[in-house]
Amino acid sequence: MDTFKRLFSYAEEKKHFMVMALILSGLATVVSFVPYYYFLKLLREITSTSRPDLIGRYSYWILLTTTAYALIYFLALACSHVFAFRIETNMKKRGLNELLGASFAFFDMNPSGKTRKTIDDNSVNTHTVIAHLLPDSVNAILFPICLLGLAFVTNIYVGILLVCAVIFAAVCFKFMYSDPSMMKDYMDALDDINSETVEYVRGIQVIKIFDMVIESFERLYKSILRYSEVVNRQCQLCKIPFVAFQCGMMSFGAIIIVIASRQLGKGMVVGEVISMTVFFVAFVGMLNNAFMKIMFFSRNYQLGQDAIDRLEDIFAKMEKNKLESGSIEKMDSYDIEFENVGFKYEEGVNVLSDFNLKLEAGKVYALVGSSGSGKSTIAKLISGFYPVSSGQLKIGGRDIKEYTSKVLERNVAFVFQKSKLFKTSIYENVRLARPESSYEEVMRALNMAMCSSILDKFETREETIIGAKGVHLSGGEMQRIAVARAILKDAPIVILDEASAASDPENEYEMQRAFKALMRGKTVIMIAHRIKSIKNADHIIAIKDGRVVQDGSPKELAEKEGLYRDFLRSREEISGWTINN
């Protein structure tokens, strides 16, 4: 019942369709016996009195009640499908909302292909399950009761036989679903093969370039083997009980003939014996069909239970490590301060330990250090991508947990190393930063980001579509459009994480001009490995192993032995390298 409650909670507003589906399914089950009642009377008339008027009347009643059953059952399925569609829709809506609010730790630890498949596939599974589970659940309960009642009214021996049939079917079903983990293993294997297939296809270019076909296929091959093993085990477990069930149903039909023949010696006329035999042999087919529905009900129930467990498990993972939000909706200043901050990714090694740093508003700071030193982590913490493990991170003298999530989103602009542009126009890609912006404001941001040369390349200029169905831009061009987006946002805190890494030497000058326009009057945190990118910084902060080892102006640190001077020296060596013949 807990599974039903959790599934139905996703469509409270449509629960009247669920109630209607249950009522109509129950009515359809009861009505389904009426044609058989008239069928028995028809057989008796044919084998005894042979009154044509009664035969014709019973035939019409069979047609009418069968049609009524079909119509009622159709309405029941329609109601259950409407309810199931709403559950599926609401599940996908929740999945989207949870993804939008999920912590960045979730995306780091869960592959995008597997996450998408889990949400999409299990939402669809719940629709399939609910659409048929509601009618089948009522049928599974009412049908055996009505069946046994009709059998005992007709003949006590047949009634006893059908009781045995019900018990036998229940035992078969028990053995078929004796392993509760079987369905979970099956769904795990199915998710694994689906996600591995997606990841393999996404990386096919790298695989071909580096001739990694065999190595990369190994994981996909293992997931295929696991899936086949689980399916084979499932088939082996169900094979014997299912075959026994089918053979048992056929045997019950033969036993009914024996029971009917023995009634001849007890005074029953031949016509009555024939009619009873034909009736119950036909009825065995209906009994078999009913038991098959009960079997599918059990399977669908397990599928529904597994689907809701998987969805709620991934929703719970999305909630982990989210930044807590407060109620303050405005920042009074934009000073940034780390106070004894500690941070680590999941169960990994501490990236920051007792980290202390103060950044004054309106200044440009450049973070330098080797890869893995903690530079990007500092930037992500300021943006609210992750909560700190210990200590306090303050902006404007307040812990960032005291601000609403909208405040952080509004006041922090982040230009990533690999900027994401969507499959829409250049104009719309920029306007995403502030949807209420006017056309003039968007174009001004594009001009400030030195994007005019990009627009001049295309006949449709800012209306040019980017992506699979449009043009393909270089890395440096994509970065400039991302900078235009950040300029339009006009956030007082700007973070540039290797934002010029994709720029070629020809685009470097344009990128630096774009950065100047973006940084004007802002609190800026830059992460870069190029000297040109950080030469205009007010302060250099050298990071090593999650700690500040140097802090000062570029001129001051350039004259001191230390991490920053080593950084300059290494970059000078790189810029002056040559190939000797």
C-alpha cells in the first residue's frame, strides 16, 4: 500500500480519475460474468427445449452485455491512463525542478546520461504500471470471488475444482516471484546498459581518434553481459512455475469433462451435461486469462515499486550538499571573506582546510597556482555551487547561507572555461542573463564583448542559430558571447575561471578588451594561467594545497622569491620555446 500512496501522491489533483477507474473496473469485472450466465442458458435451450425465441433473446443479451462490458472497461482504462499521464508528467516536472536546484556535487558524482535515463525511463514505467495496475488490481480481487460464486451455484464439484485451481495458481505465482531482488537486479542492469550506451555514443569521436574502440567497449560489453545474465536468471526462475501453471489450466478443463460425465449416472439429462461441459470448458479460458492478469498485476506492482524507489533515491541525492538559503534579499556590500573554511568533495580529501581570505569590493583579484591547488573550488564556493564543510563564507559581512538563492544568482556572474551555449540564436543566448532586457541592451553587451566581428560573419547577424541546426563557433568566439551574457547580467561580483583558455592568439586581444568591459567597477576573481590575463589585476593571490602562500600586487610579488615568481618564470620559458633542428 505504501507504493500506491507514494505513486498516487504525484497526482493528487487527478485522484478522482483514479476513483473512477477503480469503480468502473469493478463494475466491468462483475458485468463480464453476465454474458457467461446467458451463454449457459443459451446452451441449455439449444440442448434441451430448442425454443428459437429464447435462443434469439439470449443471443441478443450476450451481445448487449458483452458490449456493455467492453464499453465500461474502455472507460476504466481511459480514466486510469489520464491518471497515469498526470503522474508521469508530474514526475518529470519534479525531476526538472530537482535538477535545477540540485547541488553541483550531484552533477560531479552522477553521469548526465544515467541521470536522464533514470528520470525519463522510470517516469514512463510508472505511467505504464499505473495505466494497467488500477484495472488489474480490481480484477485480481473481484474476479476469483465472482468466479467461485458462479461455479458453486452451478455445480458444487466444479466449485471445489476451481478452488483448487485458485490455490494452484497462487502457488505458481509465489514461486515465480519468490526472489524480491530479481526485479531490482533487472532494473539495475537495464539502467546500466542504457547509461553505458549513452556515454559510449557521446565519446565516440575521442574513441575513434585514439583507437580506443576495444578498451572503451569493454564497459559497455560488461553491462550487456550483466543484463543478459539477469534476464536469463529471471527466465529460469519463472520458466518451471509458468509452464506448470499453463499445464494445470489445461488439466482443469479436462477434469471438468470427467466431472460432467459422472453426472449422467446421477439423473442429469444428456443435454444438461453437454451444456455444463461446454460452458465450463469455455470458462476455463476466461479463468486462465484472469490469472494472467493477476500475474501481470504482481509484475507491474514490483515495477512500480522499483520505479518510485529509484526516482525518490535520485531526488534525495539531488538534495544532498545543497547550499542552505535564508531570507535576506539584498546585499549591502560585496566584500568577500573566508573564515577558517574547510571543504571537501563527498568523502574525498580536504581541498581547503582552515582557509582564510578577504577580498575587498571593487578590486580585481587573480588566483594563481598549480592544478588541484583549490583555485576553482574557491570560485565555486563564492558562487554558491557548494556549501562549505566548516567555517564561514561571508559576502557583505553576512554568511552566504543567510541570503536567498536568488540573491546569489543575481549578484554573481560566472564565466566558465567551457561556456555552454544553447541551440538558439546568438541574441537569445545573451538575453538569457536578463530576459527582461531590451534589444538595445543586448546589442550593447555584444558590442562591449567585442562580438561585432562574429556577427559580421553571418547574414542573419544576432539572429544566427548556434548548434547542431545552425553555425558552429570557435572556442574563443563562444567565450566572447559568454562574456556578453555576463556583461548583460551586470552582476557586482564576476568570476572568470580560465575564461580565455579557449582563445587563440588572434582572439586574445579581443578577449582582453571584452574582459575590461566586463570587469569595470566590479569585484573580480580571475583564475588564469596566462600572464596577459592577470597583468591588470590589483592583487595576486597564490594558492598551494588549499592555502594562501602569497598575497600582494603583481609588482610586489614579481620581485619576491615564491610561487608567483616561479609562475612568471615558467610562463616566460613556455612563451619563448623553440624547435631546434
